[in-house]
Amino acid sequence: MTALLGAVFLLFCDILGRIVIYPYDVPISLTAGMIGSGIFVYLLLRRQVYA
């Protein structure tokens, strides 16, 4: 399941990178990094701290 979701995520990033600036290609690593860092920050802020 993880491998399938990872492949779908990279395919989504590739398609998004080709659409964002049409005549040019945005690298997959840049697109995946932007989306992945946003998800990571969301998970960090969502974490509840117990004192």
C-alpha cells in the first residue's frame, strides 16, 4: 500500500509540475518537496503536547 501511494504521489507531482508553468517543466523533486514540507509542517503543528 505504501509503495502504491508513493508512486501515485510522485505521478501527481509530475503532472502538477508539467501543468504549473506550461511551456516549462518544474522538477518532480521541487514539487514533491513543496507538498511534502507542507504536510510535515501540518503534522508538526497538529501534534498535541502533554505536560
